[in-house]
Amino acid sequence: MAQHWADFQYEIYLGGMTGAIPRLPTDLTRLEELTERRLGPGPVGYVAGGAGDGSTARANRAALRRRRIVPRMLRDVHERDLSVEVLGRTLPAPLALAPVGVLSILHPDAEPAAARAAAAQGVPYILSSASSTPLEQVAEAMGDAERWFQLYWAKDREVTRSFLDRAKRAGFSVLVVTLDTPLLAWRPRDLDQAYLPFLHGVGTANYFTDPAFRAGLARPVHEDPDAAVLHFVGMFADPGKTWPDLAFLREQWDGPIVLKGVLHPDDARLAAEAGMDGVVVSNHGGRQVAGSVAAADALPRVAEAVGDRLTVLFDSGIRTGDDIVKALALGARAVLVGRPYAYGLALDGQAGVEHVVRCLLAELDLTLALSGHATPGSVSAADLVEDGA
């Protein structure tokens, strides 16, 4: 019998018999406000903030809210199976933890805590290049659990090659290449606090431990940390990259490659032509292009363009189980969730991340069942209407 994620609610209710209530809210939209109260303005702004006046992040949420689920009755949903095939692997549910950098600004246990939480629940953890913990340590924390590596594509080809070699050796199975950050966007919440953790050597752990990176330094990192930071800043991103450059990554990585940040169907087609395996329809949670199209509005066109050729994943705006149902209906195979688990980590470490994952999947399970679906694959655009339509 398949696992019923919805049983988490009974676990909570039974705990109440002994007077125990959840340490964190089960309405995950409340976590941001709690985190704002707990942490300083720098770290909170870095995670919660967006590009420009925040309109893209708001549009992401509005695009999901605007779509409403139309439940169907008297369908057998007694036995449910949320598992999905994604990039040749079977996942217990259509969810992975999105790459979020510099988690040490939120909690001292940082990336290993989030990775252990993902492993405990069986969902993939996607480690950011910009993590505050070296990728080998994160891999060790996960055992043999499913882990993917997110690449910020450096100017220095040897550093990129070294990162991919290290990730392969450490058991990362899928490469997620972020395309939407060739430059850092105008982010007022960070600018108003003059807060950029990388300049303090936070979020640079993979670089500072990398032999190819260190070969480019005149002196060891510990002897001249400022020079190491400047070397990092000079190579972190490359606005000169173009589609033919993907051939280098394809040569270096023999597993699946997914391009993150695709919003236009023509870019998705180019990804397919370049031999990629998937795309993440994403606007970086509203952190990169102010005034960008909402990710959920871009999703159907991308799925229509390449859904039969590429695995289409989705992020940017997921906060609830019903958001996941809507993303699946709009053409995503699975979703990545970012800020909610970052807030869970900030508030309660590994346990906070596990709480977020279990709440999301319990609500997804219940929303699917109560809408007449026993599996994620049976949801389609026909199960949604748009407000005002």
C-alpha cells in the first residue's frame, strides 16, 4: 500500500491528546512573518526580498491564486499514490527542495540540516553552488539519499569542471544549471542594508575548498580572505554565456541536465535542441527580473512546447499543497519549493524543514483526493478555472 502523506494530520491530532501542538504553524504562509520577527533585517531581506519593488514575487502568488481547482465527486480515491517518475528516477511525491544559497545566515546547521530533512522524507535535495557548507559534507549528511547539484556557471572553465567532478564523486545525480543569474538583480531590501553575504566569505564554501579555485589565488584563503572574495566575485557569473556553451556542460556531465530559469517556450525548445533533459520554469522566486511574467503564467506555454521532449519542473511561488496541484495541472511534472523550507530551517532547524515538507505533502495528498484524484498524473488544465473567466 502506498504511503498516505495525509496521515500526518492524524499524527498531529493524536499528539493533541497529550497536549502537544505543532511547534510551527501548519499554514505555511505564516512562516515568513515569524521569520521576519526572529531574524535580523539582513538575512530576512536576503531570503524574502525580490527584485525591484517586489512585483514579480507578488505576481507569482497571484497567478497561482487566480487559478481555482474544480473538484470532482464519487471517484475512488481510497488508495492514493503520489509517486512520480522524474528524470529516470522514482520520487515518492512530485516535490524537491529548491537550491537556496547561504543557509548559514538562517540557522547554524545550514545546508546539512535541510539535506538531512529531505533525506528523511525521501524527497530530493538540490544543493546550491553558493552553499555555506562544502558539497562533500552535505553529501555525507545525506547518506545515499537522492541529491542534485545546482550550478552557478562560473567564468572560469576549470572551476566549473572541478565543481562537476566533485559533485559526481559525491553522488549528486542531476545537474541543475541556473541561467537567470548572469548578474545580480537590483534588490532594494539587500541594498538598503548593504547586505551581501558573499562579500564576507559566506556562501563561498564550495569555491574556497575547490582546488581549481585555489590555484588562481596568490596566497591561501586563510592568509588573504579579502583577495579570495574578490577572486570569487570576479568569476561567480558570466553574462557572456550563450546556447552553444551548453555543449561544454554536456561533455562534462553524463547524468541528466536541467536548465533553471526558463520562461519562454522558444528557450525551452532551444534547451531540447541542445540535448538537455529538463527545464525548470522559474523566475528565481521574483528575485531577478522586476516586472517579469509570473512563473505559473509561463508554465502552460513551456509545457505545451516541450512537455513531450523534456521533463518540465516548476518553481516560484509554491507555498501550499494546492499550489502544487495547480502547477501539476498546468503541465509541471514536479515542483521545487524554496522559501518555505528556508523559513522552516530558520525557525526550527532540521525539524522545521521536515515540518514544511510533511505539511506540503499532506495538503497535496488531501487536495488531490478531495478533488477526485488518486495520483498526480491525472490532474490536467481541465481541472482548473481562472477567476473571472
